Amino acid sequence: MPTIASPSAPPADRLRFALVFLVVLASAIGIVVETLDVTRQIDAQSSSNSDNLQWALSQTDVELLNLEIAMDDARHDIAKLGKLRVRYDVFFSRVKTLELGSVFTILRGNAKMSACFDHLKQFLAATQPLFDGPDPALWDALPDLQTQARAVMPEAHEIALTGVSIFAQRADLRRADVKNTLIQLAVLTLVLVLAFVALLVMVLRLDRGNRLKAALNAETLARLDAVMATSLDSVITLDVVGRIVDFNPSASSTFGYPKEQAMGCYLSLMVPPDAQGKAQLPALNAPVTKGHRRHRITARRRDGVDFPAEISLSSAQAGARSVHVVFLRDLSQQVAAEQALVTARDEALAGEKAKADLLVVMSHEIRTPLNGMIGTIDLLDGTELAPHQREYLRIMAASGRLLMHHVNDVLDIARLDSGKAKLNLAPLDLSHLVGEVIENQTPASQVNGNTLTYIPPTDGRTRVIGDAAQLRQVLMNLVGNAVKFTKDGTITLQVLHRSNRGPTEILVRDTGIGIVREDLGRIFEDFVTLDPSYARHASGTGLGLGIVRRIVTRMGGKIRVESKAGEGSTFRVSLPLAILDSGDQPVVPETPQALTGKLSVLVVEDNDFNRLIVRDMLLKEGHTVTEATDGEEGIAQANAQAFDAILMDISMPGIDGLQAANRIRTGNGASCNAPIVALTAHALQAETDRFRAGGMQEVLIKPITRDTLRAVLTGVRPVSASPPVVELLDRRVLADLRTSLGAAKAHILVLRFLGDTERRVADLLAHIDDPVYEADLMADVHRMGGSAAMFGAVALRTELSAIEALCKQGNKPAARAAIPALAALWQRTAEAFRDEGYQEDEPLPQASNLR
């Protein structure tokens, strides 16, 4: 729900208000203090004591003069001695006042004034007995007293003048203090006025902001009411005990309750407990939390019909009470759509399974009779035939090969689309590979009067790292396509390196009929034949270029075509192949010599026709043949007699060919090291990989001809009793790492690889007998294999791939049994890295240093 703006001032305004208030308070306190100080000073200046100080000082001088005059009068008239004593008492009183009065303390502190006071006190001390004595004595001493009085008159006069000066200065200082205090009072008053003005401005601004917020709140409330009224979801407001206090129109439509009837009801009326009597919603009296709590529930309409729903429950604090807002969405249509999707998915999966089953049927059931037909044709070709019979036989053979080609195309599409087709990267010679393709396509090319030519790279570098079989299939399809659509023309294969490091571009250029512009965008689609008429010049399923596109894409490359109708076509295949220099010749491991001469061959095949065909083909080649009708018999024959080669059918009742081959390999029979060749109609890549991982050297896919059988038996080699010498390190990979990353960084990464692999191998050994660990075994082996490939650990990568293949086959006990040999291989690999200058005990830098 939208948040309604609060009329209270925001934190920044509250802070400004506090500051202004503090300024006003401080100014007011300062004004009060200064006012009291001014009042006190004015009172001090206006008091009578302060006004009479200077008069009292001057009167001391005057009274001493009056005393001297009274002495002079008394000398002429003794009767005036009484008046003289009065004048003396007055003068005595004035001096005592100056001596004892607190207001005259500042005068007594003056050194000059203090000396004058001492003379006056001495005068009074000397004359006081005479004035207090009898009149005759006083009258007789008057001349002397008058002389003494005249002697101290300068001191009295000095006291009056100095005192007046000192008190005048003090008065000036007090008036200056009063002035300063009044100035400070004025400043504080100005500050107070300005603060009141600022406060007034802030109040006006706050008032304006509150008015705007009030208007915004009114607008928000209006918009909120509109949202509530038009919301497609049900919006229900509850009080703290779960009673409905608001009910929007969508809720009324969803549940069938009018708003007036729903108000005051409990939400449990519409969201009842589940079948077990458990509440579907959490308790509303739980502490208020931020955010939303979403729940899938089953709600109930007014007519009693239940329906799936999703609610979002939020809580808010409104003063001292809590309110709860429920957003409810009817999921009836969504659930129905989800169920439809699940059904569609199940149907699609069923369709994919049916497709996979169909491919299995095509791979086995179609290839098996084709094997019998083509094998029989091959055998019949070696007999005496009339010319017309031989022509019939040629037509039958051509039709069989065409049918097999179509089956292979469909299986190739399925294999590539499954994502299970792997790239077998190895050094290959492009010139040799192109030569094989040209040799294969020359007969068909000569029939159409075409000439095949090859243009090698200008720098002479023809050795690359790639998948020879996949690349051969690409070139076969492209060249075969060019041969079909070119007559009396030229077909050129050219290899280009766009730079020293690639990419490598292979061009297949022909002078054939070309392709119109409208068709260029769809020629790589499946089942596209640009000449669908009954009289078309070339036959085919339209899958060849689709297969090419899939293979090139899987190899990380691109393919494009340039063509004009009547002017031929050029297909450009750009591939990121690693280019080898002339000196980079791979180390070829030593392998046993291939089988030659007349061989002793065991044929294990449950199909009588297929066994008969294979036997006759072998006999025609001069070999000795022993037959076995199932896997059990084949194992017994292999253990009892040493055969030069074993041809093993895969699909057999009881013990299949893969199980039989494994038992022959792991046993100590006479033929445990004999090469085993799989005879199968299962042509999918995943199957053939599984056969090789199971101990079979070659896979002979049905139908079988004498040529393919001869080629397989010529290529297989006995299995060595000791493991072959395999290159531990691919030093080209290490050199490329140093070139790409720099020697220092490459060195650090190799050390990290050594340390990480050492820990992983130790972990594998530690868990070798832990059956729970089998779930993570393949993941760990896969990660190690990827690292080994990145750092050129060739033999280790090969062994890890074999263990991973066993895991994929579900044979994890065999995978675990291979771990000790893997650990030994790792020790040899680590030693090879140390020989290259990588020491595992070197300190490794922090990860941040690798950036």
C-alpha cells in the first residue's frame, strides 16, 4: 500500500527548530542577565553614598579651614572656645569617616593618600588632649594649635584633590561598563529579534509544507481508494483480532460477499483451516514485522466452492494498535495453466523419449538387416555372376549405401542435438585431411567432369589441434555437396590462417549452379532441398548442411556462404584451431605393433545371419574363425584359447557384449590382452564412447563390409600388459600460458594447480572406501580433469577422463578402484612439473596478486 505523508516536520526541520529555539533561549537569558547588571550599575551610580564621596573629601579640607578660623576667633575671645571644640569634633568626625569608611578603602590603599591620613591622625592624636582639657590650657595652646593646623592643611587639601580624581576615574570606568553592557544588551536583543524572525519564517515554511503534505495526503488517499476500487486482487484490511474492517470490490467479486456483509466478519470465514484442521495463516497477533509474508492457501467462496489462492500479508502500526492488510489473488486460472504446462511437458518428454526410442530402433533394428543385406551383397560380389546379375548387384549395393547414408544423417543430427557429442582434440595435418577428402570424392567428381584442387596455407603451417573426424565430416559434406551441384567445373579447397594465432579459415569454392539470394538464409536448416521437383539433379535428405552447421558451431567456429545463381558458391568455415609451428611435433607414445598376416579371430554374435556373414568375410581374407553364439560362450572361448582379435556383438541375451569384454579384460584368460572390436548397430556417440571406455579398442558399426572389416583388423593392436608410455606434459600448453599471461603469473598459477591437485588426490584416497562419497566422485574428477587440461597434464587428463566415463556408466566401484593408479600417475606428473622448474614448496602469493 502507498505510504501517506506524515504532517510532522522532517528530521532536518526539527533540527533547525531546535537550533533556533536554543538561540532564542540563550538570547533571552543573556538579556535578563545584562539587564540586571545594568540595573545594578545604575543603582550604584545613583545612590547617595556615591554622590557624597567627593563632597565628603572636599569637606575634610573645608572643616580643617573652619577649625583654623575658629582657633583664630577663640584667641581674641575666650568665650568662643566652645564653638572651637564643636569645629574640632566635626573635623575629627570627618577624618574618622575617611579612616574607617568602607567606600574610602581604595583611597587608603593609595600610598600618597595613606601618608596624608597619617599626618592628619598624628595632628588629631596630638591635639585631642588639649581640646578635651580645661579651657585655660586650650586657650594658652591656641597659637601653637593654629600653627599645627596650618601645617596639615596641605595634606587635607591633597586628600580632597586626589580622592576626587580617583573617584572620578572610577565613575568613568563604571559608565564605560554600563555602556558596554548596554551594547551587549542591544546585540542580544537584535539576535533575539532575528531568531524570532527566523522562527517565524520556519513556522510559515512548515505551515506551507504541511499544507502541501495535507494536499498530497488527500491525493494519495484518493489514489489509494482508486487502486483499492480497481485492483484485480482482493484487498482486505483486518484489525488485530482478524476482523474485516475494509473489503474492496475485487474481494466482493472473488468471494461473493457484499462489502456490508463482510465487514466485521473474521477472515477465517473465507480462509478456513485445512483438511487436518490446521490454520492456513499465521497468527495475526505475532509481532509486527516489515515486508510481506506470502502463502499458498485454499480459500472458500460464499457458495462453499474452494479455490487455490496466494496471499501476501503485511502488518503496520497505527498508533498504539496494529492493522493487517491481506492481498489475495485467485490462482484458479494459473493453476490450470500450470497443469496444462505440466501436461504439455510430460507429453513433450514422452515425445522426446519416443524420438530417442525411434533412434535406437533405427540404430539397431534398421542397421541389423542392412548389415545382413550389404554384407551378403559384398560376399556375392566375390562369386561368379553374369553381367546383368552384377549390374543388379551394383544397383542393390548403391541403394543400400544410400539408405545407410540417410540413416547416418538422422543419427548425426540426433547425436549433435543431444549435446553429448564430444570433441576429440589431437594434432592433425590439414593437408593430409584435405587429401583424404579429395581422394574420397574424386570418383564422384570425375563422373560429373569436375576437377578437385587444393590450395594450402601460404605460410606452410598445416598442423593444428582439432577433431579430425568431425572436421573430415564437415569437409566431406561440403565437398560432396559441391560435387553434386557442379558439372564440368572446378571445386577448390583452400586453407587460410588469418593471423599467426588463427583463426583458420577453410574455403570450399565451386563453379556450379549457385544459390539464389532468397534461399541463402535457409540452406543450413534441416530437410531443406532447394530443388524439390521430381526431376531434381541431386538426391538427398537436406540434412547435410544442417549437420555441418551443428559441428562447426560445436567446434566454436562459424560458417557462411556466398553465392549467386549460375555463378557457383563459396562456403567459408572459420575455426579457432590452435596452429602448430613446424617444430612442434607431438610426441607419439610407443604402442604395440598392429596386427598383420593371417589372424585367429573369435566372433561372438547371437544373430545367425550376421555371424555367417562376418565368418565368410574373415575366411575370404584368409583368417581362422571361431564362433560363439552368446556372451557366456564367448568368455569361455576367450579364456581357453589365445585369439589375435575378438569381434564382439553388443546386444546379446544374458551377458551382453560390454559385460563380456569387461570379464575377458579383467580375467587371466588366454585372450585377456587380445584387441576387442565392438560389433554394433548403436551408432550414437555416447554409445561408442561407452564401448571404448569399457575396454574395446574399436567400434565397427553395422552394416559391415569387407573393406571396413579389413581396415579395423589392420588398425587394432594388442593390449599391452604394461601401461603404454604416455606423454606426461604438453609443454606447448605451458609455453602458451607463459606467453599469454606472462612468466611470473603463469608460474604462480601452475603452483596453485599443483597444490590444489595434490589436495584433491589426497582427498580421493582418503574417501576411497566411503560409499557416500560416490555421489561427489564424478564432480571432483571432472574438476580435476578440467584443470589438468588447462595446464597440459596430458596423461593425468586422459586417466581422469577414463574414470569420469566409468562414473557416467554407473560403474563407480571400478572408478574407485582406479584411484590408486591415478595417485601414482599424479606423483609422476608432479615430478615432471618439478623438472620444469615448478616447486610445490614455494610460498604462494595472495589471490589479490593475481589480478
